Amino acid sequence: MKLSRRIMAIQPSATLAVDAKAKELSALGKDVISFGAGEPDFISPPAAFAYARRAMEEGRTHYPPTPGIPELRQAISDYYRERFGLTIAPAQIVVGCGAKPMIYEALAAIVDPGDEVILLAPTWVSYIEQVRLADGKIVIVDTEKTNFIPAIREVEQAITPRTAAILLNSPSNPTGVMYDADTLKKIGALAVKHDLWLIWDEIYEQLVYGDNRHFHPLQLMPELAERVITINGVSKSHAMTGWRIGYAFGPQEVMNKINALQSHFTSGATSIAQWAALGAMREGGGESQKMREAFQARRALICGLLAAMPHISFPEPQGAFYVFVNIKNCLGKSYKGQLLKDDIEFCASLLEAELVAVVPGGAFFAPGYIRVSYAVADGVIREGMARLGRFLAEIT
């Protein structure tokens, strides 16, 4: 039977594939340690469960309003006013089935076939496939030589008459790097100069460490209000990945169109999950803060262990829960006689030899790197890093 060119071109998520492989080996009795998954290992806040139970008991199990229940949209509006000083009307907010669908809906609303979307590599794997699903063209700006902060001159050189948008993610998956105020202002100025959309994915904005500060573009440049679509959710901030609640907000006209698309796409996010998200946002701040503090301690632990290992280097992550490790000094060498020709071969050999799962950097348009998630317990980090250290010590 014939399948569409669109669906045949899609590549499966490398991060989910690694996690699935690790779980498969674990099911066979193997002592696998996975650093592949991009989700907190904590339990959702008690308030999420309480609000969900109450919603079920009260029979709130019918179709919700397509853009989200009014209470949750108001809570999101209140959050952005309190955290960033931004005035976002609830009518500008659309709640969806996770941040991933919201990104796709945003792209579908602004990208015509052949339009270009600029991605800053390393870039999250799903951006790539979603731009393609929207019939857009990916334009990659490599940031490796500038410490994963984009060189503004190179971003501007990538802009053409077909450019529709720049998609930004800070703190970054996979690097953990954050864009400072000056970088955001310069990218914002490019958007104004060339009449572009900015899709601003800040799903990790509550997971920021040390003295680092997260900025929203509209804090720095209010004049961007008619060209920024913001993506966020409760998955990372409140350990609610399985509830599948994300949201987007932006100019009223485009949000109306996104809402119309969602009405045909999913009819809106699950009602019970929306009430759970409301509980988390209203009463789960304490648990989120404890989780952030735990991730900050894990960051210090894993970075200290990695720093003592041969052959590798990495930028210290400023946010999220990933370390992006440069393994280029390992490539072209051998592990116990087996040639490590690229990051994919490195990851496969590490999994086979030490039962440690990590994600190859090529999936993020950054070959020669691996992504290591520290969203796991301290003991898992210590054991997994001991195994990685043994593996690296055998490379010659």
C-alpha cells in the first residue's frame, strides 16, 4: 500500500528510541542505566492529583473548551504577570496536549510550503521533523564554534526572502546553554528588521541554576509582541510529562487560528489533565522548587565526575537537565579493537559494553557529541559515570 512522502520522510525520535532500547534491555534482566530520557524522575505535585480527583468526582469529564478551561488559562496569565511582568490575556492562550503539539500547531499557522525556518544547532530532534511536517524547509545555523550561543551575523546571513521564522529554545535541549539578554535583543532586532516570527520554546525556564537568569523576549523588547509565539507547559517544571499539558500564547489573530486548528486536531487537551495542571500551577510551587534544587545538586555531581574523565569536554549546563559532551577525541580510535567511527557507533558500543544508554549528538545536528540526562537519582549518576569512565579509559 502507498504511504505519503510526508510520513515516509519522518525519522523516529532518537531520544525516545534510546529510552525504549534501554527499557527493552532492562525487561530482559539487563542492569541498564539510561541517561536518555528527557523527563524529571520526580512525582507530580500532590495538588495535581487532588485537583484531578476532584474533577473526576465532580463529573468534569466532557469536552473542555478547545483552547483550555478558563481557570487554567487564567492561571497561566497570572503566572506570566507575576514571573515576568507580562500582561497576557487568557484569550491569547491555547492549552494543548503537551508542548510538542503546540509547536507543530504554531508552525502550521505560520509556515507555507517551501517557507524556511531557522534552527540553531544543536537543536532538539522534534523541531526538525515538525518543520518538515509543516512542509517547511530547515535552515541550520551551527553554534558549535561560538560556545552554542549564535553568532548574530551568521543568523542574519541565513535569512532569505523565504524565511518565515526563527525557532529558539532556552534553556537549551540538548546543551543546557541559555541565551543572555544581549543575544535575545539582537535576535529580536533581526525579527523586526526582516519581518519574521519568533517561536520561543521555554519549556525548561523554571530549571535554571546558579546566578543564571532566564529572560522572556517580551521583557526585553515589548515591540516583539506581534511576532512572538511562546511555548511552555507543566511537563518539566512540575514533573508532569505523562499528563500531556502544554500551552502557547501570542498575538490574538494567530492564536485564533491555532485554536481553530486544534478544534479539528484534538478537540483540546484532556479535561482531567487540565485540572491537574491547574492544581500544580496554583499549589505546586514548593515541589517545583525542591526539584530544581535537586537538579542543581545533580548538575554539580555529574559535571564533577565528567571533568575527571579522559578524552571528553563539555560546557557546564546553565539550565534544563542535560550535559552535552564532546567525544570527538574518541572518534577514529578503538574500544577493545572496535573502531568508533562516529557518535552513533560510540553510543552503541557504550550500551553493549557497559549497559549505559546516552543519545548521539547527530540526532541534534551536532555529530561528535552525546547528550547525557541527569534527570536520575544520585546513585544512578555515580554508577553510570563510573561505567562511562571505564569505557573511556579503554579507548586507544
